[in-house]
Amino acid sequence: MLGSTHGTLTTDFRARVEACGETPRTAVHSTAAPSAEDAVALDVSGRPLHAEVPDLDRFFRPESVAVIGASDAEGRPNTGITRQLLAWAQRVGARIHPVHPTRATVFGLPCHASVADLPEQVDLAVLLVGDPLPVIEELAEAKVKFAVAFASGFAETGDAGAAAQARLSAAVERSGLRLLGPNTNLNAFEAFRDDLDGPAIALITQSGHQGRPVYTLQELGIRLSHWAPTGNEADLETSDFISYFAERPEVGAIACYVEGLKDGRSFLLAADRAARNGVPVVAVKVGRTETGARMAASHTGKLTGADTVVDAAMRQFGVIRVDGLDELQDTAALLARARKPLADGVVVYSISGGTGAHFSDLATEAGLSLPTLTQAKQDELHQWIPEYLNVANPVDNGGHPVGDWRGRKIIDALLADPSVGVLICPITGPFPPMSDRLAQDLVDAAEQSDKLVCVIWGSPVGTEEAYRTTLLGSSRVATFRTFGNCITAVRAYLGHHRFTASYRSPFDEAPRTPSPSYRKAQALMRPGQQLSEHAAKQLLRAYGIRVPREQLVTSAAAAVRAAGLVGYPVVMKASGPQLGHKTELGLVKIGLTSASQIRDAYRELTDIARYENVPLDGILVCQMVERGVEMVVGVTRDDLFGPTVTVGLGGVLVEVLRDAAVRVPPFGEDQARAMLTELRGHPLLEGVRGAPPADVDALVEVVLRVQRMALELGDVLSELDINPLMVLPRGQGAVALDALAICR
């Protein structure tokens, strides 16, 4: 599932969170586009809360185009590009103006010596020059709206190229025009079929060749409306096109091939706009095996590599991530064309018990719901299917009924079941004439139903009439070639509609002004330093996060007095700004129950610190909290998305199991709870082997308060690590037993 919502906050929980300045997320779902006033709204850290939608109409449908460096000399690369641009301009009704300093005409059109000589203000300039930088200023003076730079040799080539691209970006920003590229190609000027109808796929790629499988879907009758090859994204980026396509009425789905995101915040704002409008975004994002580059001092930092954050951010905002280009085309095609599901249930219908069982195993393992059909429905099906065959779901018809009138009766009965939203029929190979009759019955039934019908045509040949004409000729049947792609697409389809039905934009209620906690926390921050445990816990207190009773002492006698005030048994720990993981150095003593143990522990802790040459600000004498589930909650800074919040199993399990979930602020209570259900160790919070259920509400409260810290202190807080956070039995709260904080 791509997203879920949970119950509203209890009155007590709401009061506790609001006391910290956090606003509980209770706004109703809205898909309305942000108003002009909202478009400039800023969050507490001064970042925009809504995506700016660039007006790209004149880019994709210009009235006039200048081709800088146009050529008609045979054998030159620019000649082939110019020829393709002329053909494209004719299709879209644009006027072409060749520009070249030494040519009078190009392909019979008057050629102008420079941009300044153009006979009219043009919408789009296509730059067929090795270095586009000198041309940008000329285009700005001519008030050109858009430009495309094909030239390579920029950021893709190393440091020198990156510096050249930075100069180009700066020039474009000064000019006021919008640039596609550099290092892009002609994909934006492809020929799109205009004889196809229905919702279309809009395509965004950073590598043009990787978009070919989606582009060729047109040959299967699936409409494509736009192709944006973003290249190096010196200016226009993937996020700009997502925001634009999400507002286009003809776009049913956005398909993306992404090698790297230019700006994480912009991407989330664009994904948020698509989610508001209910437009699915399907993406291949390369880099799953990339290892996070930072060596963090905290446990939290070690849990989150770069791709972990990208994956979490995409799920958080409903972007459907797939691995292969075949999955991209199949999933985008289904999401673009299928109507909203009437139910989440999937029924598997086949002519073979083995085929049905095999597919059902894979579908169930992938998380699809295959409801058992009611006895009444099974009795109805047995009118046409022999009694000895299973019809509970999967439904096995035994083969023969598909060859006569019974086949359509069975399909109609399955689609009439209120628990069924999707009918999937795997046809593992052609077996005419029965497979031809089955395919036609499925198409005819789909045309008369509001429910999704999917067929997997398993033949490797793909030239059969039932496949090429009957199935592919239907706009209502979704046809796949593999079990895996069908399952991936159907899961995405059902998940997308669940997600958008309950989507509430976290940006709508992101804090816009600092909380009182922020002002308290500012005084505790030490730029460029790691805070001691004592100081880190003061930071947590400032945000209303509970810590144990404790005192910081600088003598054995004071430690004994503190133990009496805190209450035996106690824990004693060294506290200093350079201390990370104290246990490994022997700087933690637990279960102390007498004054003599306190004095001995004080001497031992201070001796170890002197031997290890670790400066201390004192010894902490802490309340001992034993019964609960140990968790870790923290903040790390991602190079792309900025502050991120992580929750996982804590204590020693954090490094052994590495069981954690990540979110990018802002997010609401529903996402905080979803983080917990993603953990493999989630059953520990529900109570196992006689243990009482943990106080999950208190844990969620801590996660939301830590998120507030990330939002307000993101510019000065590099890392925060609460480990362990002891989550006590239900109703008793959660206590931060240890904390580490590093300032930027």
C-alpha cells in the first residue's frame, strides 16, 4: 500500500502535542490546487509550501522557433537535427526561423545572421552550438521564452564540466528564459500519434533512450502526450515537468526515468501537486545500491543511506517506484487508462488449476487481496463449472466452459461480485479456438463493466490474432506479458487510489512560525559541536520529550545526594561533549542501589575518562527505567532532502537488525504511525510472550515532536539520536534514556 490514514488524535494526545507547538493533522482531504496566495507561502524555515507550476505551453506548442546553428549541408549532424525540427514544426503549426552567420537560406527558408536579426519574437530557441553560454544573453535581449541546449561536456564530464554548467545556470537565471538541457536530445520533438484517444502518458527522462519502451506504447494503442528529456537539468528539471503535467487535463499518468534529482524539496512539492490532483507518478529511479557517503556518529545516520531516503520520500508522497522499464510502461499504461476501482478485491480466473494457484501465490505474496467468494457466488458459478473444481478464488473452470456460452456467464458473474474490483485472467499460451473465444469474452465483458479486467498473454510469440487484434484492440482490457508486471501494475493501481482517496497534503499544515520550544532550543545549540548527553536531553525537554529524573554532578558526595533525590536503583553515566557511545568505553554503570556503589562508580567513571583523555562536564545520576520496548528516534541530514526523521528498534538491536523507517518532514500523524507498521519488529510494540502492549500513542508523539525539531532546527542541527527511547506499557508514556546531538 502506498499510504494509509489512521484514527484521529485523542483529546489528551492533541493537548500534549499542541503544548509543544505542533498542530495535529485533522484537515479534510482536498485536491484543490493551491491558490495564488498559497503559492508563495513559506514554512518555518523559509521554504515554499507549494510547487510553482511553470507555464510550458509555449515550449511544447510554440508558435515560432529559432534554430541557432541551422544547417542543410549534407553530412553534418546539425542538418539531420534541422530536418527533424522542420518536420516537427509543420506538425505542430510552428514557424521556423533558421539562424546561421554564413548562410542565406536553410532548406529554402530565409536564414538570419544572428538572434538580433529575427523577424519576430520567438517562443523557443533550439541551440545547435557547441557552447550555448554566449547565446543566452542574446536570447534574453530578444525576450525568447524557452531554449533547448543539446551540447554535452558539462556536469556529466567531471569538475570542469560542472563548473561550466554552473556558469550556464547562472546566466540562464539572470536572463529570465527557461532552459532545457544541456546534454539533452530531440525527444521533445518526436512525432506523437494523434489518432489515439483517452487519457495519455506524459514522459520525463534524463536519458532519452530509456524512454523508448514507453514511447512505443503508442504502437499498442496507448496515447502519449508529451516527452520531456531533461538532460543535465541546468534549469528546467524533472520536478518542473511533473508539476506542469499534473495540471494537464489530458494526462492520465506521468512516467519518469530519473538518474538523479536536482532538488529534493522541489521534487516533493511536485509530487504533492500530483497527489492533490490524483495524477499517478510512476518512476524508475536508478541508484538502489548506492551507499550513503556519510560516516555518522549516531545510530540514526548509519541506518539511512541516500537511496533509503529517496525510497521513503517517494512512498510518502505517493510516487510509485518500479525497477524496470517494462514495469514502467505497463504500470503507467494501466494507471493512465483504468477507471477508479470499486473494490480492492482481486479474483483470479483461469482454465487451469495450476495456473490459478501459481498466480494466486505470487499475488498474495505481493500484498493483493484475493477474497474468498461467498458460498452463494460459488453455487452460482457451479451452474457452469463442474462441482469438483475449485471456485472459491482462484476460480478454475476446467477449460471446456470457455469454448461456449458458459464462458461469458462466468466472467459476468465474477464481475458482478461486490467484493471484486479486479478480474485477472492468466492465459499461459494460445489454444485456439478456445483462447480466441476466451479473449473475446473478456473484452466484451470489460466493455460493459466499470471494473478492471486484466489478461496475461503468456505466449512468447505475440503475433496471435487473439493477442494482437482482440486484446490489444480493446481500450478496456489491460494486457500484460508476464505475471510479475501484472501484479506490480495492479498493486500500484489499487494502492494509488487508496492513497489519493485519503491524501492530506502535509504542506498545508506545516508550521509557518517557530514554536516556543524553538526559542528555548536556540540557547542550547553549539555550532560545529556535539552536545553532551546532559545538554542533548535539555534540548529534548525544550520540545516536551520526557527524559528520566536525573542530576549532573561533579563529586562523589553530590552523586550520593543526587541518588537519594532521584530514587534507587540508579544509572550513572559520564557526560561530555565528545562522548558518543559510552557503553563501549565502560562509561555506564547500571542498577546501583547503595551509597558505596555510587561512590565507587563515580571514581571508576572519572578514572576511565582521564585514562581515555575524554573531557567531562560531569557525571549523570539517572532514574533507572527498565520495563518497555527500546526504540531509536532520530534526525539526520540528507544531502538531497535536508533533515529526515528515522524511527526503529533501539538498544543493541539498532546495529544488529537495522530495522528502521524514514520520513522527510513535513508529515502527519498518519505517516508517523505508518513508519511503525513498516518495522519488522512492529509486533514488539503490540506485546509478545505475555508482555503488555507498548504506549504507541506516546511513541508517535515523540516522532512528531522530533519532526518539529527537524523542521525548526534543520539549519543548525546536523544529527539527533535518541537511543534508547524506552516505550513503556500503554498509557505510561515514553522516556528518552540517552541522547546525542550534533550541531552544524
